[in-house]
Amino acid sequence: MGLGERRHPRRPREVTLEPDGEDTLLRLVHTGLPSPEACAGHSEGWHHYLDRLAVRARGGDPGPDRWTPGPGEHR
């Protein structure tokens, strides 16, 4: 997984996919975060993007991502 591995190689992420009837269960475990605050922030981010992925996986359109700057915007 390429998400921040160069910046934080000691904060591993494990992703597993398991059959769940006609669906697939995605399980994500992200370890090695330095504080409860970091855990909370990462949890919020993972939930945000995994929810969007779930909509897309069902063939839907999650719409514009409110966390991604539009053209000409900077964060």
C-alpha cells in the first residue's frame, strides 16, 4: 500500500478482503500511530474514504469529495 509509507514506514497498514455472502468485507488495521489524537484523526480519514469507496464499489457516485480542494484551492 503506498499511503504514506515513505514518510512513515513504521506505521503499517494491513488490508484484508474476505467474502461475506455476495459482498466483500474490507478490514483495515493501521498500527503504530503515536497518540490517541493521531488515532482519532486517522480513523476519521479512513472512515471518510472507505465510505466513499463503498459507494463506488456498489456502482454509485460518491459525489465531490469535500476534503479535496477544487481547482485553484489550496489546503
